[in-house]
Amino acid sequence: MMFVRFVPFIFVFLWSTGFIGAKYALPFIEPFFLLFIRMLCTLAVFLVLCQIFRSKWPATIIAAHQMAVGLLIHGCYLGGVFAAIKLGMPAGVTAFIVGTQPLLTAVVSHYGLGNKLGSREILGLLLGFVGLSVMLISTANAATTSFTVWGVLAAIIALLGISIGTIYQKQLAGGADFLTGSVWQYFSTLILMAVLAWSFEERVIIWHWQLVLALLWLVLVLSVLAVLLLMFMIREGESAKVASYFYLVPALSCLEAWWLFDENLPVAAIAAIGLTIIGVYLVVKRPIVNG
């Protein structure tokens, strides 16, 4: 199908808007309570979809694996990213730390799972990392790059969560229906966010149209559509190749921040985006078969 070829690019665009949605929403609500409400709404949407499409519920062991994936991909990743931004981490720095996921995933896949990488793929991963680094350095504003140890720790937790979760889903949590599998993922994340919100936050909401619109986007576009695309990509592709697309997320986030918030986008950053695209192309490019 022609649509399948465009799935990764649709996913990257949608996923990149998560940093923008967080920036719009977090001035009015604490991060874990925002994610609790987001998970609750998302869970309700998926339960309705399961009824409409009469989705098959997975066996107990598969459901347990899906809950573990949810804690990693949604709980650790989203919780870490939102907490880092709330703690004062610049969105660009947070995106850079999380954006190193392709290298971490590739290393784990190569040494831990025996998924060999060719020289072209290694070169692509390194080019993506260099492009990401140049983009971060060129767009950094010295007045806004101060951050705390806790903010860095939160971003690292997000990085580990999305990296391990991607591999876990590919290796151990396959076989589940996309819809019912997502229900179990969001159920475990809902419990985690409830514990965090009721343990560390005051759970105060300043209702504002900006918060409502951001929440609708985060639920319907990010948690429903983008995550279903990610699960599809993980099922159909190799972990390292799927992860390589995450190199494009900070690049798009910078472009979106430039357009929406008038953030600086120097020529070096534009060149770095091009370098990153080349790196991703080298990783996902199909090998040429002679004969």
C-alpha cells in the first residue's frame, strides 16, 4: 500500500508536536496530573474504539507485556519529558537528550540482540547524531540553557524509557491487537501517573482555552493516532531503523517552535536538519540487490 510508505513521516510530524503541546499546556497544570488526565481520556477513547471494531483481547501474559511497554514508552518517556520541561529544561536540550535514542537503541540491538548493523547504517546513525548536536548548539540561547540535575535526570529517564520500550515491544510484546494492546498500555500508565500526581503534586488546574486545545491534541493526535502508527512501525520494522526516525523529531520541533513561538533558527541549524535527514536515509535505505 502506498500509505504504508508514508507512515514513518506522518508519525515523525505528529510525534514532534508533543514538545509543542507540552509547552502550551504546562503553564496551567502540573506535568504528572496533566498526564493522568491525558491517560484517562485516551483510555476512554480506546475502549470505545475496541467496542466499535470488536477487537480481540490478548491473553494474560501478552496483556502483562503490553502493560510493561506502556510503563516504558508512555510512563517513563512522557513523564520524563514533561517533568524535564516543567523543571526548566529548555525544549531543545530535552529533545536533544531524548533524540539520542537511535544510537542507544542501535547499540542495544547490535550487542544485546545480535541485530547486526552495516557500515552504511552506522554512518547514518553517526551523521544523525552530529546533525542533532549541531542543531542544538546553533539554536541554544545562553540565557535559557541553565538546567538542574533533576531536569537532566528526568530527560535521561525519558530516553531510557522510549529506547527500552521500543525494543521490548518488538522482542516480547508482539501479537496483541493494536487497540486492546494500547488499552493495557494506557491502563498501566494511568496508574503510574495517579501515584506520581497524588504523591508529589498539588493537582491544581488553571482552566484556559490553550490548555483545553493542547489536551485535545495530546490525546487524539499524539496518544491515539501517533502511538498506533508507532506500534505499527515497530511491528513491521527493525528496532534500529524505527528508532532512527526519532532523529527527525528535534529537527521538526525546532521548525515548529520557530514558526509558532518565533524562536531563533540560524543557517547552521537548517544545515544540521539536512544532515540529519541524510543520516536517517542511510539507515532506512533498502540495500541494493544485484541480479
